[in-house]
Amino acid sequence: MSDFKPNHEEDYFKLLDGLPIDPSISTAQQLALKRLKKQQTRKKRGIQLIVVAAILMITLLSSIRYSTNFAQAMYQVPIFKPLVEMIAFDKGMEDILANQYFEEINESQTLDGKTLTITGVVADESGMIISYKLQSDEDLAEIFGVIPEVLQNNEPIQAGVSSSWSAQEEGTFEIENTFEISAPQGMDYSSKDFELQLSLRDRPDTVFEIPFTLKKEIKASEHYKIDKQVVVDGQRFTMNELVISPLRTEIVLSIHPNNTKRILDFGDIQIYDERQEQWGKIRNGTSGFGSLDDEKFSLMLESNYFRIPKSITVEFSDIEVIDKKDEIIEIDFEKKQVLTQAEGVIKELEIGDNYEIQYKVFPTNKHTHKTYFSEVTDANGEEFHFSNAWISDDDGFLLVGQQLDKELITTSTSLVNPVQLKLSRYEQYLSGVGVVEVDLK
């Protein structure tokens, strides 16, 4: 509660008083908000602050994801600002905050007129979320990104560290954001001493180095062996394991090699407990480990770790597929020729200069603006990834262009024609829903 500033309490009450009551929130939540406004004039100020914090936290956590007015208003209160951003995309964060499973750090360093502060950490066996604040005497609109790295025992941790950076509006001198750490093999907490190193993408000489120590207990993940096969529209896959951690739920899957169709994506996965409460795929963070072509791979869902359900139902739907006989297109970049291609998959595939391809697809509701290929495999089995893409409307179709990383090809290794394009997107879906019942007791 350290961010709730007493000298600004009148502003908070004005904000609360002017907050419109969104009709989409429940009757109970509306009554709670009305009572809270009335208490403003009846209670002493010290008691008011406690009531405000308690009722807002309870009401906020259950309504913030559904009420735009409520979320926008709470975003203006410093203590709630980072929570709004996290909860809006991941329901599991509600439980983390309600159960106080986060650790305040508040370690900072100032360099070249900029101050980086690690505000807090959520840590479990699957990874971490590190919250930070960056303040600058220079307009952050001039900064084009950050590069984070996390060390343990003076060595980079054995995990992926990811960050996001949106272009800032002019006149921005402070931002709050998070780094996500994902550890497919599990985090090592034999030492709880870590160090965050952060450099600015366009200022490599400015490198923050902030040590931090985790003191709270790291809760153990819950592992459940499942090994249940699912059949949807004649195609088979197996749910091998369920791993529930505070930050995320991991579903370990494998796809049957003798399927006639290649599964490209599990578009929607939902978990329901015995009370029909629902958790879905994580929308803003690590979506999984491995590839659907691997023997086993993992997909990530929102966590219900703190709910302790007796049983859950897992539903798989919107499963995107393509017939295996149609998934490969063979082309020659040098001759600018399409050598083999199944009819009706994509239209008017053309080979351009500088390792470019261009093609047309029908627009659909699900993946309206997505490319259909992620890499090519050359005659020697080497993989080359597309680095650039562009999409535009063209007379009822989507005109899609993609280009390989030409600089990598010319400076690192040669591409040997002909090459194979393997479809990674195709707007065709299995009919039906796969269901797995899991007893957790």
C-alpha cells in the first residue's frame, strides 16, 4: 500500500465519486460501489482509506476485466495501475494478487539521467514476471526498446527472457512495464540472488545492473499425469500431462503421427472447474514451449493454482489443420518458378527478387491478417526464416508478401534451390470439440 499517498486522498475520492457505474458489472458490484461513495461523507478519513482499499480490491479483481469504465478509472490510481494491465490479459493474476503471491523489490539504479527500478517480482517454478519502472530526463519517445538479461551466480539464467516495448508518445518521461521469464526445464532457485541487466536498444553503452534477492517461499507446481487420447473429426492427439503453477497452467500434448491432417494450431482451449468457472489461453505472454511438430510440446493457459478445484474439464476447439498432401509447396527462387503446389490452397503465388514471395488468400474472421509461411527448407535441409511481411486488401482477397532475411543468406550461408514452403496457417478447422475430464483429487 506504499503507493497510496495520503496527501492525494482527496483526489482519489473525487475520482471515485465521478466514476460512472458500468451496467455490465453485477448488481452486487454496483451496490458496493454506491455504498463506497456514500461512505465518503460519513466516515473519518483514516477509516475511509482502509475501506476504499479493501472494497476496491475485492470489487476490482472481479470486475476489472469486464468493465471498461472501472478499469480506466483505476488505472489513474498509482497503486492499481500495473495491476490493471496484468489482470486484463491473464485471469490467473487475480489470484496471485488476492493471495499476495508477489514480492516487492524496489531496488533502483540511476545512469545518464535515467532511473530503472525493479518494483516487484512474481516467481514460481515455471519462471518469473519482473515489474519495473523507467524514469528519464529524456523523452522516452526517443528510445526504441530495451534488452533485458537476468543473471544468477554471474551467469545468464537457463530460461528465456522476453520484453515488449511500444512506441511512446512524445512527452513521455516515465513508463511501467514487465519482463517475462519462461523456463521450459524449470527455474533454479538453489540461489535466490539474481541480477537484472538492462540496456537500451539504441544506447548500448547505457547498461543498468541491479541485484535483487527473493525472500518469499517459491510455491511448488502441481503435476498431474493424464495420458488421455482425444479424437476430433478423425484426428488424434494425446493430453500427456497437466502442470499447474501460480503463473501459468501448462498442458503437455503430443499429436499422433498417422493423422491424415497436420494440426497447425489449437485455436481455443478452455478449462472449467466443477463450478463451471472458466480459464483460457494466455493472451499476453508465453503461449507455449516447443513446436507442434515435436514429439511433445506445451501450451500455456491461465492459472487456477490458488482455487484448488476437485476436477476440471479441458476443451479443445478451433483446431486448425491442413491435409498433409497439401502442406508443402516447392519453388525455385533463382528460376522464379513454382514447381509443385496443391490446387486451392493459396492463389497466384509469385516469386520475386531478393527472396520475396507474394500470394493471395481469402480473408476470414479468425486470422485475417496473418502470413501463411514461417520458413523455407532448402535442398540441403537448411531452414531459412522469413523476416519481413506485408499485407493489403486486393479485390476481395488479401495480398500477402513475405521476404527471407537476405543479409543472413548472403553473409552467413548459401540457400540451395529448390526450396520447400511449409504452410503454418490455413483457414480450415476440424469439426467438433475435444474434451478431457481430469480428476485432481
